[in-house]
Amino acid sequence: MSERVLITGGAGGIGVAIAARAIEEGYEPVVIDRVGSGIIADLSDPVETAEALQEALRGGPITRLVNNVGMIKVSRLEDLSLEELEMTWAVNTRTAVQCAQAVLPSMKEANFGRIVNISSRAALGKEGRSAYAASKAALMGLTRTWSLELGVHGVTVNTLGPGPIRTPMFEAANPPGEPATEAIINGIPMKRMGEPEDIAHSVAYFLDARTGFVTGQTLFVCGGKSVGQVGM
């Protein structure tokens, strides 16, 4: 029987690529999202999330988790509502905690586990992203803490920080052809947008059973965007 990997937000964007790569690696992807053919749930709702996790675990133990689901609202500080802040935190951060808690018994029983949190290069700072950057930066802190707590159980915990990736969510916040969007692309050292498959490849590395001595780390998959600005 294939080992199972839970992927939140696996029905769109980066999540689709992660699920496809999981199949290539011989895993059985278990997807929770608002749409698609997997388990349907609104992950902003903790009750729906709990019910979806129960359904996922009825299919057997889960020893790999990719906390991929995310949402973004572009608002400068003076325009940010508390409702937007709380919703972004619920989807991007609370869901990760809830999912990790749900699958941890399976991991402890197997004395093996892989948790990959999908953060963002925006966690290092980006205008108009107060809620998004804060919620994604929190995943880095959770990664470091969980790696200390769970290493004794054979569980590794790592974070990926995608840079500009060509997804519907990115294009909704950064419309193609807009000067600000072109400036983002021109500021990438590799001079191209990232593709969802770029992230899926790095996720596959962290999920691999052979990556058992790498934990508590954040890897920015951003074409060099996190290093600095080119062409200044």
C-alpha cells in the first residue's frame, strides 16, 4: 500500500503540482480543498477542517503532511481590517497547526514523519502584505519549534518559501502586464517567473525518507529573489 501524504489546498496552483509529484514519487495524495475531487472543506473553518481530517484519517495512517493552503489579501496597514487579518491567519497558520496535530499520532506510531510548511518569500517583507507576511512568517517559527519537539519521534519539519510563482493566486494579486508586476519579474536574478513544478520538486526532497537529517530549515525557492535586488 502506498504511503499517504496529506496536501491542503491541493486542488489548485502549487498544490496541483505537489499532488502530481507525490504520485510520481509513489505516494498516495490525500487532498483537502474547497473544490476538486478530493475531500471538500472550507479550511478557514476549524470545525470543517476537523471533520475533513477525520475523513482523511479513516483511509489509514498519514505520515507525510504538506501545509500548502494559503490566501492573500492585498492591504496596506491603514486599510487592513481585523476580519481580513483573522481570516488570513486562520487559513495560513491555524490550519497548519490543526493538520499537524491530527496526523501526529500516525507519525509517532510509525516513528517517522515528514511535515513541509509552505511559507512565502513575502515573509521577509513586502508592501501591502501585512496579514499575509505575518501568517507566513509564523510558519517558519512553527517549523523551528516543531523540529525541536518532534525530532525524537523521527519527524522532520521544514519550510519552503516560494518566490513569484505563476499561479492564479499570484496573478490575482499581481496582474500580468502591470508595471509593478513587471518590476517583480525584472528583479528576479533568474529573470523568469517560477512555476508550480519548481516548488513541487523541492517539496519532494523534504518528503523523501532519505532526508532524515534535515529539519527545522527554511528553503527559499525564489530564483534568487530573497538574496537581494538586481539591476539597481
